[in-house]
Amino acid sequence: MKISKRVIIPIVIVMVLLGISASLSSPKEQPESTAQNTKSQQQSEEVTPRGVDSIEAEVDEVKYEVIKKEDSKLADNIWVLIEPDVDGEKATRAVKENECSKPCFIQIFDDKQAYLKDLEYNLLLGSGRPNVQDDLTAWKVKNYVFVADHLVGWMLLNDSDEYNAYPMRDWYYDELKNQ
């Protein structure tokens, strides 16, 4: 299934702006966590479920690492690292259940370098420097395919629980991959 440029670009722009606005509106960035989270730990802490009983069976023993979490008044932005053999959707749902106390935007990576490259792109995008478009284009040519292959999925800020697997594997990814 191909996703058109008209669909993916606005989504990416909204995500970037939400990330930037969340970090600017309330810079209560939590320190990086290297603790591994599991369903059994959640049960021992007696956390109250948020009406997602059907998901409980799917998230047991999913291990992940929260790389970064930005807390704002309206939403959380969470970047997560998983092992390549972990199911991205299960990890996303586990993160949502264990880490989100309000609407949250979750991005799941299976390679920390891909996360760092994505962060680099977002910093370029928000830099406001002259000729930033040239830098963004150069970044895309050099890094887009790599990040697209390791951004396993994301879940947006809404309550639909819609998981998007490999969201950057779009027409541009195909174009770069075929060069």
C-alpha cells in the first residue's frame, strides 16, 4: 500500500511541531531511563489499568527502553528503543499502558543510531537557520532510508490506538532505495 506525499508530509510536520511545542511548553524532560519494563513489574506495582483489558494479554514480557520522554500539560512524547526481534506494535501498546498518563505520541526504534539521526533531523528542522532546506535535503539523501528501516512504528496522540508500522517507508523511501 502506497501512502501519498500529500498524506505523509503533513503527518510528519505535525509530529515534529508537536515534539517541538511539547519541549518548549514545559521543559520537564525526564532523564533517560535504562530500566527494562515488563508487564509483571506493572502488576507488582498495582497500577490501575486504563480500560484496555483486551491488550493486557498481548503485552506481557515486552521489554523496551525509554530513550527520552517529554512531558507537557497536554501530552507526552516518548521515544523508545526495542530489540530488533521485538514486535513493534506490542511494544507500543506496552509503552502506552505503562508510561502514558495522558495522550501521548510514541515512536519505537530498533536502533539507537536511527533515533539519533531522527533527532538530528528535527533539530535541523527547528533551527530556523538560513538555507536549512539544503541541509534537510542532504540529511534525507544520506539518512532517510536508514531511519525508515529502524523507525519500527509510532502511535499518534489520539485515543484510536492506531499503530503505524514503518511509517517512513513511503514513496520517497522507495525512490531512494531504488537509486
